[in-house]
Amino acid sequence: MNESSLLIKNIIKYLKDVYDGEKIERLSQSFFISNKELDKILSEYFVFFKNENELLNDVRYNYNLIKDLSFPYQEGDFFYVKDLSIDNNVYYSKEQHNSYSYCIHSHLIKVFEKKLGFKKALHLCKAFCSPSRART
């Protein structure tokens, strides 16, 4: 298992723990990544596979692990700032974990569905994770 694959597995475990209401111990601030950083990890993860069939089987498996999870969307999301001068563990509230999980989960679902060739495009995650979300 390569490093990017291990990171994806750790993110999925984190999402399941948050969804199940497990106590999240302090995590290294480097664990909390942006969607842009996640895209880089996913690119490395996708390249790791020897053939397309193996890749699709693994993506399908991971997709099935997270597809039924849901996280509450909260107006006024939290900001995640990394202190680059030190490597430390951080404590976040349940609401902050839900907020972070919402955006990471939405992004993973979108990327996995695209990789699996699903016809329906999920534009919801863009609408909900965008700071310029239209209000009705």
C-alpha cells in the first residue's frame, strides 16, 4: 500500500469516526488538508494502480464505505490554519469536525463518482462548500 492510499484510508476512517460520534483524539494539524491538497493525494493514489480495473474496484470499495455518511452543513464554516513554525496536535470541537468532514466527504464523493463514471453530476458540494453560496 502506498502512502497516498494509506492517507485515503485514514481520511475514510476519520469520516466514519466523526459520523459514528466517536471521540476524536487530538490529531496532528497536518492531518487537516484542503480540497486542493486532497486532489494532489488522490492523483497520486489513482496513479498507484497497475490497471484501470484494479483502480475502479478500489474506488468503488471506498465509495461504498462513505456514500451513506452525511454531515450537517453549518453556515459560517470554521477556518483551519496551520502553524508552520511547529508541528503540533490540535483539538477541534464536534462542530468543527462535522464542518471539516462535510467538505472533505462531499469532495471525495464527487471525485469518486466522476472516476466511476456516474452520469449524474453532483453540483451540490460546490454549492454548499462555496463561500459565495446563493441563499434562497
